[in-house]
Amino acid sequence: MIRAIIIDDESLARELLKDYISETGGIEVVAECSDGFAGLRAIQELNPQLIFLDIQMPKLTGFELIEILDKKPEIIFSTAYDQFAIKAFELNAVDYLLKPFSLERFREALEKALKRINSVAGFNQTQVQYEKLREHLDDTNEILSRIVVKTRNTIVVLPVHQLHYIESQDDYVMIYVNGAHYLKHKTLGYYEQHLDPKDFLRVHRSYIVRLDQIAKIEPYEKSTYMLILKTGERVPVSRSGYNRLKEVLDY
């Protein structure tokens, strides 16, 4: 029996999936979850081979959930009409179910997933698919309203309006917010592309700052400057970053 978890905030959608699974056989539903936080805990505790994952969930979206999973089981996404998500799935050969879906369409997606689960090369193929999907999603121009980070076994949702600044650390960034800091496996270029330019500015090759956190700008050395934030935190500014600041702040 294949161990599976259903993660969907709609009870009717969960019931439909369970009905289709019972008619198909070969799958044991070891948990059903109504939000992404509960889904993450269930995945960590129960180690399923397959998950049915809704995208549009209020607390943690399906895309946010897979971003913080250390190991990704085989995933079949489900979504109401979402043209962008469907295009992303099709480009990266990721299985999805468009709500409302038929038993026939369910069985088609399930068959593909089971083949990968039972294949020696299936796990690596799945990881490659989701890495390509992540890269595709990163290339969009979506403006972020929140950032989800994982610290050990805790998930923290950071509203972007609470951010102070972000510091590059190779393939990671350190996000500073309200006296705390969080490490995230993303690049600074990603956040430069996905944070609202009205609120955030890259002032240095290694720093993005939230504009309303700036208290003053002080000369530093060799035509560079230092931002003093309202919290007292200090952020270096390059010459080009200073020119961008002058343009944005109009001084």
C-alpha cells in the first residue's frame, strides 16, 4: 500500500479525493489536513510516499509548503482555475488536478505518480521536476506580501511590511525583522525582483533595505555611505546605491 496524505482546506475536496482513492485501491490515506502547517507536521511525522496538495490555502499555500520541505514525496497538486499555475505545471511535467476533476482524470494523474514511486529513478526525477518548478516560479514578477521561513521545526510567516533589511550570504539571505533574523535559501536578486520597488531598494550588492526604516544617511569612507535605520541598525551603501537612494528619495 502506498502511504498518502491529503492537504486541502476544503472538506468537500478532501472527501472527493478519499472517495476516488477508495474506488481505485492501493493507497492508504494516513492523514488528511486542512492547512499547510498541519500538512507539514504530518509529512515530517508520517513520511508519506505521495501527497495530494491544494495550492490556494490561506495559512500556507501549496507552493510555500513545498519550498520548505526538506524531502519532497511524490506530489499531485490540485487547484481551481489558475492559468499561471497550470502553465508552470505543464512546462515542468508536474502532475496536477484542475478542480472539479473526474475519476478518470484522477486515475490518470495517480498512475503517473505511482510509476515514479515504483521506479528506481523516480525519486531523482521528482526532485528535478520540483527544482525546475521552483525556478519557474522564481522567474515570475509576483510581488511578495509575506516570506515563509523554516527555523528547525518551526515555520515563521514574515509579512514584508515588517522587514527591516535583507543581507546576501552566498546562495542564502539573512532577513532582519523586529530584532530577529532568519536564514532563507534564496538569492538577493530574487528579493530585488519580488519585493515592491516602492517600498524596498537594493543599496549595495549585498543589501536590500526597506525605505521607511531609514532614519538617516551618513558619509562613511571612499565615497560610500552608511544607512542608520530607526532601530539603530547600520546598513552599508555603495556609490551606485547612494545614487539610487537620491533618485528614489528625491533629495
